[in-house]
Amino acid sequence: MDKKVKRYFQLKQKQKEIDQELTELRGEILEHCEGQGISELETEKYRVRIVHQERKEYDDTKLYESLGDPEVWRLLSRPDSSKIASLIKLNVLNEEKLKDTYAVKNISQLQVDKK
């Protein structure tokens, strides 16, 4: 069992290092593309696309106050954008009542495909 735990620890360390390097490379690629004013880039072997998305980050207090029905809050348990979007689609929640309960955060997704 000690070998398995040791290997797990080693892999977690590698994962942290890889995640850190990925974050750095992602930042450098995004910075390069933004500096060039482009959202797509092609190299000899790869195609890079930057996809911009908006995410809603809800404020717990404002969201709770806008719901009115504590039973709906229990369905959410915490602000989860996908759950809230589903409840809006099902007409359980009114999107207009929620308009001041979140801030929109712009996210840039980096997609790299091999040609």
C-alpha cells in the first residue's frame, strides 16, 4: 500500500507542475493573440482559437432576496449558474427578477487543435 500512496503523491505533484505550466502557456498564448488583435492563429501543425464566453456569478444574498420562495432556494442550495438557467427555462424563476443578482464575467477559452 505504501507504494501506491507514494505513486499517488508523485502523480499529484506532477499534476500540479503540469497545471502550472499549462496556466503559464495559456496566458502567454492569450497575451500574444490579444496583442496581435486576433482570435485565431495557425502554426505549421496547430490551429488556435480563442472563444469568448460570459459567465454569471451570483451574489448569494441578492439572489435569495429576489427568489421570494424559500423552497426555491432549497432547490439551488447555492448559486449554481446551470441550475439557475434550468429553473429559468422551466419558468420556476423569472429572469427579470434576477437581473441585479449577478455580475457577468467574461472568460476566454483557449482551444488548440492539431491540423
